Amino acid sequence: MRCHRRAPFLFFNGNTFADIGRQLAAALFADLQHGRRREVVSVVAHYIAGVLDRETMVNVVESLRESASFQPGDRVMTLRGSMHGVIKRILDDGRVVWQPEGTQSELTALPESLLLGKKSPRQ
């Protein structure tokens, strides 16, 4: 971000720096699932381009990294935080079965659509 703000080159170089950041993030987070890696790469690029502050970028990257290792009993929430619940089981194909708070329903979701809740029994 510092290099981008110093603008050592002409012609609005933000895209160049963001692309370098995307490539580095893709290599660093190669072990994440495709959807999660895509999100991390995007967040890093937005930070480098000056669209996101550092704290937000770090929080998003950490939450995506943590949620890659869901276990039954973990508290989770949707990406927008509109629903909270508990992981019931992990299916063989990697999808997550979870129960929203206040319901008897079970929902099936891709892991990249959920974030680890603030009060996880594992913590």
C-alpha cells in the first residue's frame, strides 16, 4: 500500500500493485479451498489499492483462514452476520450442516458461506 500511495510510476499504477498482491496471496494461501482463496486474494488486492484499511483486511483474512477448519459444535454465522448457529456435522463432500439459533431446522451450506462465530467451544 505504501508503494501504491507514493505512486513511483505514472498512469494510475494501483492495478499493477494490486495484481502483484493477488499473485502473492494466491501463492501464500494455495492450501485454501478455491472460494476462500479467491476471497483472500480479493481482500488483499483491495487493501493494496487503498479501498480497505489494514484492520479490516486482517480480520477478513483471519476469519476465512479459521473457517476452513470447521468442526461439529463450532458456533458460526453467515458472512453478513444475519444468522448465527452451530455446526452439526461435516458432509463427505465438505459441505457443512448447521442449525440456526432458535430453530429446529438444519441448513446445508458451503463452508465459504459461513464464518467462525466469536464464541466457539474450541476457543
